[in-house]
Amino acid sequence: MVKRITVLGSTGSIGKQTLDVVSSQPEGMALFGISAHRDTHTLIEQANAYRPEVVACETAFDESKLPDGTQTIMGEGATAKLAAMREADVVVNGVSGFAALPPLIAALKNGKRVALANKESIVCGKSLIDETLRAYGGEILPVDSEQSAIFQCLQNGGRGEVEKLILTASGGPFWRMEREQLEQVTLEEALAHPTWTMGRKITIDSATLFNKGLEVIEASYLFDIEGDRIEVLIHPQSIVHSMVTYRDGTCMANMSKPDMRLPIQYAITYPERKHSVCSPLLLQNEQPLTFHKPDPERFGALKLAFEALRSGKTYPIAYNGANEAAVEAFCDGRIGFLDIERVVDYTLNQHSPGDAKSLEEISEADRVVRKIADGRIAAIALER
């Protein structure tokens, strides 16, 4: 059976790699739709190269540049409208940040399998997502390499037999640096990831370890396990993508070359495994695999994540929203590298928690959080 695939955020890193996966499996996959936020140039190029049936964009573009017969959806909400279309069997959600939540809900409301490469939507929308899954069915399969690894390792035992989850982190380019050195980190340095090729936001988050903090919260929510049974280890080689320790002492690890096409393909084809274009892992050719405890004094992102998870309510929304605002400010040159952490810490301390269960309530909580964060960013910028 050929699966029809919709790719949300097709112009980003995950989207491009998903298109590579789909094109490598012509006997089992067909491209139904693609979407972008504002990169209309790349979107049009992809439409002509891969010939999807539907092209959606939040920004208007010249439809005459598309292949004849292509259906278009344009304007605000276009991505969610594409996600809701019944013709697709699997929706790969590669949209970056909080913006991925509305199309995720739209897809789940139509009973879709969502291959989810976005952790922010789970972190911010857990209650709404759980309610949507109960009411409409559908399923979420994680695409992030760490969560995909945990998902795969959990196939080897019952949930009641799990001792703990171990999330591995590459550590980014700075995990050995002292805090004083981190004050001087530039944008160019933060974007130079040693092992993964990723989008701008997630690359910065990897350098600060906020990416791992978001994954801690996401793993707790996805796999229904409390935070004190989740551990993070720095693994610079990015070969072991994460592990699960069982109560009998067994530790299951998922290992492969660092290539996002593997978890993308697995989320689409699960429970089957198909031949892949990815290079096989030959351990004899790899450098020694090492693991290190992260230093909480050097990187505060993990400490803040565990605090937000324990506090519950809208604290995870505050953690995510403040980080998104701060990363944008760092990329714009308004604040320094360590100021990202300081903005999040400040926002969490100023946050008035509540319950946010509907999309409107979640969006409002996110808006309020970003207002607090933006105020702190403006103050830091004046001091620089």
C-alpha cells in the first residue's frame, strides 16, 4: 500500500530531509502536500521538483509558477488547512516552534498519524493534545532523534518495567567551555554544530542545551514518566541517540549514524522497517563513544526545564515562549548568548501560572509570556 505524505514546513531542514525520504521510496510513499511559512522561492522549487497535489503557504505567492493542476492554499492558517485534509495518510510536522501546535491539532482531529519533529507543541499543548487524541483518534510518532530512540527502545519491555529514560545530548560546540567564555560566544560560533545539520533555532537551542530541556519535558509528556526518572548525558559523537534502562538492569540503546532521515522514515513506515538510503553504522570505524554528566553550573537550561516540569500548569509554556523570544533576540544581535538563559529564568520567576487547555488559552498564555520576555530583552539590550 502506498502511503500519501503531507510535509509541513517543507522548506526547513526536516522538511527537505522528509522529501528526500519520500522520493527514495516511490513504491511505498507518494507526496500529497507541502507547506511553508514565507519561503515561497524554495516552496515553488519544491513543487516543481516533487509535484505534490497541494501546496500551502502562509504568505501569498505566484500560483502561475506551479505545475498545472496543483491545488493551492494561501494565507493565515494555510498550514493547518493542509494538515486537516483527509487525503493524506501521514502528516510530517516539521514546523518550527510554537507555530506547529495548530496544524498538529488539525491533523489529529482528522485521525491522522503525525510524524512530529516539533517538541514545542507537546511542551505547550499537552492537555489539548491528550484531549484531541481521546476524542478523535490519530497518533503521534516522534521524529526527533532522541524521542524516536526512546520510542524504539520502549518496544522491548512493558512500561511498568522501565527504570528511567536517558536522553543523550551532543552538547553542541560549547559543552567544555567555562561560563566566562560563554559570555563571548557569537552567533556564527553558536550555529557551527559539530555533528548535526539542523535549522537555525534548533542549532542555537542545542548550543545552550535548551533543546535538551524541551526534550526532557517532551519525553515526560510523551511517555508518561515523571521528571525524576529522566536523565541527560552529554554524548559528543551523536551515535547513541537515547537509552531506556529497565528494572532488571538492562539498558536498551538506539544507535545509528547522525542522520535525521532514519527517524523520519521510521515514523512514516512504523511498525515496519524499510530499506534506507542512510549509511549503516560501522562501530569499528567510529571514534570511541563517551558519555558525560552535564555541568548544571555551566548551563542552566536543564535546571530550569526540570523546575518548569515539576511546577506544571503553564510553566512549560513560559519556558518555551521565553526561550523562543530570547533566541530570536540573540540572532538579531540584541542580547548575548548567556542572556538567553537569563531571559528564561527571569520570565519563569515573573510568570503567573494558570491552566491552559484550549488552543485559545494556550495561545494567550504564550502571548503573555513573550511580553514578559520581550520586556527583559529590551532592558538587557539597553545595558549592552
